[in-house]
Amino acid sequence: MKLCTKCNRQKEISAFSYDRSKKDGFCCWCRDCKSKCHRIYRELYSEKIKARSRIYYTTHCDKISIKRKNHYNAHIEQKRAKAKELYKLHPERFKRARDKWTKENPNKARCAVRRWTIANSKRIKQNRENWQRANPQKASQYSKKWRLANPEKVVATVEQYRARKMMAPGTGITERQWKKLMKKYSYLCIYCGQKKKLTIDHVIPLSRGGRHDIDNIVPACRPCNSSKQAKPLRVWLLRGSNAEKFLVPGQSNIELSMGARDNV
């Protein structure tokens, strides 16, 4: 037993914190009295404590970040389990805090989502496949809706898959690049000059060693693209009715885009 000099009560030795400067090795005040005094001090001098903490953090930010990372890595499983329990108890509070942080830090949020997606790609793919098998009708409706809302992305994705399947060289083409390319030619077919639904056409076909990148791609309507297929460009243009149909109306577009491609 030990007497607390603050509340003048006899308490168990376990109720006192350690203090090496004392003879018996324990503080003169019990834990309850110390916590009450600390709470009162923090309430009275909150601004002073915040200013002092801010100064310390700015001068020791590297040291603090390393210490936090080491502590987190040493107790990662415990922290994750505790976070899950708290999320189950207070989901709305966590959602509000997450939304607030995302609005204040959009770039960090995007990077965090990208890192998590890359680290959990297999898990995401498996979950998506399981959901599609469990909800085939919803998956079909969602897929149709997405394709209608993102036609340019669908075109770029399909051609990327086709090029990868054929093991074609090249860096590929993104949705943004495809939109810029169509805008460059005023959303007209480069061969017939008509405004139709455009598809990606490889000037040098992939089956003949052409590259799948922006330098070898032009916008073409489906009839022209289907007619050309894997034929060399000059052979296709000069074959029968193609010369009369395509060379005259589309000549300016073809010359602008393929003036340097004499070997096609």
C-alpha cells in the first residue's frame, strides 16, 4: 500500500506509475490524480501545447515519420484488427472522415487507390468474376450501359486486346489519344471523307508487322476498314473501283497523314 499525496488515500502499489527519481521507484501521485491534473492543464493551455507540438513536428518531421512507420510495421496486424472493430462500431464516422480527407487531398487519394489496385489486382479480378457469375443479368446490363457511355474507350480496349493477341509491337493508343486523332480529322473517315462511325485502322496492318501505336493508326469508317483488311494501302487504293471511290475525295486527308509513309 502507498499514500497518494494529492488525494490523501491509501491505494495499491499498482495504482501508481513508475518514477526512478523517487526512493521507492513510484510517483507520489496515483494514476487517477495525475490524469486529472494533466487533463486540466491541457484544457487551460491547449493553444500553447498545440503551438509547441507544431514547432517540434516541423523540426523533427523526418524522425517522427520514421518512428511512426516502424511502429506501424511492428504492430500492423493489431492495428488492422482494431481498425476493423472500430469500423463496424462507427461506419458513418469513418465514411465522413474518408470523404473529407479525399476532398482535401485528391492527388494523394488517387495515388492511394492506384497503389491498392495494383497490389490487389488478382483479388479484384476474382471478386468481379464471382459477382458476374452470381448476377449475370445485372452484369450484362452494366456492361451494355458502360459501352454506350464510353465508345472511344471500348474501341481502344478492343484494339489493344487484338494487338496483344497478335503479339504486335508498339506502345498502344489510349482513349485520350484516340479522341485527339478523331478531332484532328474532324471526325471524318480518312479514306472516303464521310462522317460515319469511326474505327481504328492500322496503315501497315498488324499481320504485316505494323506497330500498334499512334504513328500507325488512322480513323476509318467500318466499310473502308473492312474493305482494306490486311491489304497494303497502295494496293487497296489502286484496286478497281477503290481508286475512283477513295483517291479523289480522300486524297487530301491521305496525303496529310501518310505523306511520309512511302513504303506502305
